[in-house]
Amino acid sequence: MRLFFARLMADPHNRTLAMRAAFLFYAAVIVFGSIPGARAEIGEFASGLTLHLAAYSFIALLLFCGAQGCAWRKACKAFLIIAAMGAVDECVQSLFSYRGASVLDWFIDINAGLFTTAFLWSIWPKEEVGEKSTSLS
């Protein structure tokens, strides 16, 4: 199953779609989080911890799948982008009087990205799908 998924993500078109979906989902998080009262209404169903973990884990999954390169490179790219996205999200929240920025939220975002990318790195085929390793015999 994971080999099938890796081959599916080896297609440049699918990787592009995954990257676009990651940034669109992130934009939606920023926009809907900036609507007055929206965060409070969602807070009735899920805590901030749950929302941050779910959102940034999903974005990390999409970024990992959309990145090019070996599993390690994909994990590093996705993690660094998640760290930057979380920081920007908290900066945007600090601009609104009804929201507040929190270093703890950013820490949760980073951990969601770290654990998601580490898990994906551990199960992803170590060679890029479609490439054969070159060995000198």
C-alpha cells in the first residue's frame, strides 16, 4: 500500500496538486481563524490543541507528499515549511484584538509537523520511486 502511495506521489502532477492543497488549506486556516467569533464557535467542538494538531499534521502530510526528493529531503522541507507557517499564523493572530498569539500554539504546530514528517519518513520507501540505486560492483 505504501509503495502504491509513493508511486502515486512520484507523478509530478500529483505532487503539484498536493502542494497546492497544502497552501490552500493553510490559507483557509488563516482566513477562517481571522473571522470574529469563528474560533470561539469551533472551540465548542474541539480544543485549540486538537485543532492545531489536526490542521498542521494534515498540512505536513500534504507538504511531504508534494515535495521532491528522497524521504529525508521531503521530511526536512515539510518540517521547515510547517515551522514557518505556524510562525506566520501566530503573527497574523497577533494583529487582531480578539485573537492572541501564543508561543505554545507555535510549539504545538512544530510538534505536529515533526511527528507527522518523522512518521512519514519512517514508512516511505528509502529510494525515490522510479529511480534505481547506482552501485559500483
